[in-house]
Amino acid sequence: MRFVVKKIELNDKPIAILNYRDALQYGIPQSRRIRVLNNSRVVYAEVLVSKTIVDQGYIGLNEPALNLLRVREGDTVIVKIPPNPRSIHVIHKRLHGERLSEDEIRTIVEDVVSGAIGEAEIAAFLSSQIPIPLSNEELTELIKAMAYASEVVEFDEPVYDEHSIGGVPGNSKVALLAVPTVASTGILIPKTSSRAITSPAGTADTMEVLAPVDLSPEEIKKIAKKVRGTLVWGGGLNIAIADDIFIEVERKIMIDPLSQMIASILSKKLAMSVNNLVIDIPVGKGAKVQDYATADKIAGLFINQCGRLGITVRVALTFGGEPIGRTVGPALEAREALKTLIEGKGSHSLVDKAVNIAGLVLELAGKADRGQGEKLARELLVKRRSYSKMKEIIEAQGGNPNIKPDDIPVGDKTYTITSPLEGAVTHIDNVAISLITRAAGAPFDKGAGIYFHVKLGYRVRKGDPLFTIHASTEKKLDDALKLVERYKPIMVEGMLIKALP
């Protein structure tokens, strides 16, 4: 079937629109997936049927489809109706509790990457992992299939990295201290990071305040070889692209199977040729992991899988019961990280976490004896070697190495929440802080965020400042304040709880 291309304005996954008469003639129902071909290039597209958008003999293609096919309006393409992909049968097997072979898991990943199956089938595969978790063998094969289904960035020397599973506001800036600290010793640490999905800032969002993070694999290899470290966005590298597709479906149906989370993290590390890794699992009320029994289980899964994949790993369980440092939101976190690097000191929760994570990497690399890495990392920070290396990384990635914290703009619409009574700060709600910061505009508005005047255990008097919200518009500030009123994110308690009667 040959059709003339018409461009349509739909910025989504590849979409094809057919005239209803063509759809009827060729037996193509609404939502059917078709193969559209231009010479050797092929794309799977979901069909929409219309009486008015395209005439008979034409096919409407949106920009993602046009780019993949490298065609323009007026060109001719061939349309074929593919048989049901084999992966549908494989997914049915998994839904009925059967274990999958290496070949069957690879088939699912290949069909995900090619677009041969859609979101419904992907959602079924992901959902099957909740009542029937992947076996160790299945998880290993899924990680390898996801890593090797697209580009792999290779280095000719050992590669180190650190990764947090997240879930704690303010955590994105930890890597901005840990990575240059490690790189300052000559260790190769080309860190790729994510942007925020549900949090107020991902490491890539925060680093982007200081330097470009959307680099190619060739640029990363060149920069890493020169300055020994990078802080870049992993989503633009064409590595483990199946993971990006899985994550998008997970977000829509609001599930996050444990096995898929581990596959997500380790597939991208494998695709970056990482063979030495520190995993950070924050534990605490309001964090992604709220108890140590669960944390131990997750740590065991990481250790098991890294052993199967040939990755040397250390897992750190860290305190996640309150936000890290004094800031949440990309620009505010970038300010705090930069100030800490320049001064060689800062908020205890930020500095202690960063030097402990960096210390574990230094121990993996043999730069420090076991148990002595934290001491070396702290010394590198205090002596400003971490800052010197961060300046090199910023410059190599195209940023201004001489940028100062006050040069970074933040939202100028502010409101400070004060304490309603005298007492001690007994709780800071991670979930509420994330929701409030996102309502203020983060992470898309880099200047939106929260600055904390207090931390857990601080004593305050009535009227003392607790935290200040930054936003770029009055509307966003009002939205954030409404959530403050609803959630009361910081609890201050006095000695007298209640008097009866």
C-alpha cells in the first residue's frame, strides 16, 4: 500500500492518520499498529482514522515519524500491516506465571525499542512483575537486553560511578560534590544522570544550571578523558533507550516494580561500561524506601545482579528522613553545591553524605583503605581540590568555570513560613516538600524551590523562619502556599502537647 505523506501537528509517539475509506478498504482499524517504510527505514505507528484530516491516498505522519523515516510532506511511503509480534505471546506466558528464557526477554525488549508493541502490551509486562517478580535469571537477562539493544559507550580503562535510587528532596546536588571529589584523584567517573520525574530536581536538572548536560557519547568520552569526570544527562545518549520507554509507561500507570527499577539503573550503567559502582539507598519516613528491612532486600538484589554482570559494587544505606542540605530545586541546589565546593564546608547532611559516597568509590578504586575513604574525600573537599576539579568539568561541558553562587538567578517571588510556637523541629515531610516545590514550578522552572532555615532537631522561637519558597510568578507562589496550608510540611512541637480536661 503506497500513500503520499502529509505532515500533521501531533507531538507524541509516532502517529499515522488514514482516511476512513482507506482504512475500511484495507481492513485497518483504529489504534492498529502499522509498519511505515521509506527504503530501508521503518517505523511502527499507531493508526488514527479520520474523515477530514487526510484525503484518500494520503497518510498523515507526525514529526517523530517523519524524522525516523527521513521523509517530507509530498513524499511517498509504503504501509504494511504486520502480524502480531511474537512478544505478545511471550507477555501472555508471563501473565500466566511462566518463566521466560533469555531469547524471550530479548524479544520483548527488541519489540519495545522498535515500536512493534504499544503501551498496552508494555503496561501488561510491567504489571506482571508486581504479583510475579522477575527471577534472578530473568532480571539479569532483562538488564543485558536493555543495555545492548542500543548504543554502548566504551572506555579503555576501568569506569566508576555512583547512583542514588532517589526519593529524598535535595538529593540531586550530592553528585555535584561527590563526582569532582572522586575525579580529582584521577579516577574515571563519567556520570550520567536523570532529569526529575516526580522529584523537584534530578542531578541533570541541577547541573544544567552550571553547564550544558545534553552531550553526545563522543563528547562525553572526550571530556571524560581530559578531566576524568562528567555530569551529563543520560536521556540524550541513545543508551538503554528501552528504559526510557518503560519509564514513560510506568509514569502513566503509576507503578514502579522493584525489579524494573533495578533493571533501569543497571542497564544504563552497563551501557556506559561501568564496572565499579556505589549504590545509594536513602532510608527514612517519606523516602522511597522507608524501613531497613526493605532496604536490605533491595541492597541484596543489587549485589546479586552486579555479581552476575561483572560489576564490583558497594551499597550505602543513607539517612533519608529529611531533605538533604538546605535547598530544594535546581538553581538553589546548584547555588548550595557551588558554595560548599568553594568554601570546603556546608550543611552537615550534604557534606557528610557526599564525602561518604565519594569515599566508598575511592575505596573501590584502591585510593583509600576500607573504612578510610570518607576521610580522604573530606580532605579533598576541605582543601578545595574538589572545587578545582568541578571548575574543569564545568568548563569542559561548556559552562563558565568562574561562576559564583550569587550569579545564579532564583525565583524572585518569595514567601517565608515562620514557626507558630516555640519548640523543636520534630519532622520535615519529604513528600510534602516535593509537592510544594513542584507547585512552585520546579524542576522546569530552574529558579523555583525552597530554602530551609531549620533542620531536624533545631530549636526555634515563635515567629522564627522555617523555610522560604521561591517562585517566578505570583500564581506559582500562591499554588505552593496552598499546599503548605494543606500539608503543614514542618512540624514544630513544644514541651506541652496537650492539657486535659
